[in-house]
Amino acid sequence: MQIGNNEQSWGVLSILLHWLVALTVFGLFTLGIWMTGLDYYHAWYNRAPLIHKSVGIILACVLLLRLAWRLFNTNPEALISHAPWEKKLAHNIHLLLYLMLFSIIVSGYFISTSDGRAVEVFNWFEVPAYPIGIERQEDIAGAVHWYLALILMALVALHTISTLKHHIIDRDETLKRMLRVTKPNEKKPNEE
């Protein structure tokens, strides 16, 4: 198994980071929707937001690692079967996914620190508060957080549908490249 990427396939670190981020985002979205329906007397009323915030901060660190890995590592070339517009659209969707993820994390940070308190991460460490002093900061950041999360889920749906289109209709290696690492003696996807 290769750790790094090469021109034909993703390495194990890229694949693991991709799926870790995907599962975490789905988990946070689900937890976020669920916890907004909790009343004050529910056993998870305080616990769920603490978990949501803590995982969100850890996700920010993982995203920074993933972005650095992507920027400083070779990325596989697009398959030759992909049309130029598909390559451009895929590139733009990936940029938007990163932009949405970081924007959601920043807006969540502004929700959590609107009262001047640091964000506690699983009692391991704290992220200090830097309140920006906007009137109704928590409400504004909360609305931004919610709508960005909805936009993110729409982009994830588009990303998923596109991947399934490549897998089911085009029958190309797009999905397979993110599900497994190409072995050195395997046929390269561009050579098929």
C-alpha cells in the first residue's frame, strides 16, 4: 500500500482522510439537526453541543492536514475519459466543499464564543475566544452556520451523484480510485 498519491491513484492517507471527513461531516450534520430539537430538560441538552463543538474543532485540524497533504502531494490526473467541463466542474466543487467546510467551522466558532468563553475540546484543551463584538453575534453566526450546512449538504449530494454517474453510467475508475489504493503492478486507470 502506498502512503502518498501518485499520478494514477490516491494514496492510503488521502483515502482515509477523505472518508474520515465525509463520515464526520454527516455525523455533525445529523447531530446538529437532532440537538436543535432538544428541550432544556433533555439529558443531552448540554452534552450534544459540547460534542458537536469538540468534533468540529478536531475536524478543522483534520481539514488543515488534508488541505496541506493535497497541496504538497502529487494528485492523480483526471481520467482521460472525463470531458473538460467535468474536470472543471469537479475542481470547482472540491474548492467549494473546502470553502463551505471552513466557513461552517468559523461560523460555529463565532456561535460558541459569542459570550466570550473559550471552546472546550473534550476537556483536552481550549480554543480561546476572540469575540468580534457584533450585536446578536450568536444569532447571526447561527443563521450563517445553518444555511452554509444546507449548502454543503447540497454540494455533497452533487458530488455523490456525480461519482455514482461515473461509476454506474460511465463505468470508469472514479469511485474505485477513492475506495482502494492501486497496487504497483496493477493496470493504471488511464491505460484501460
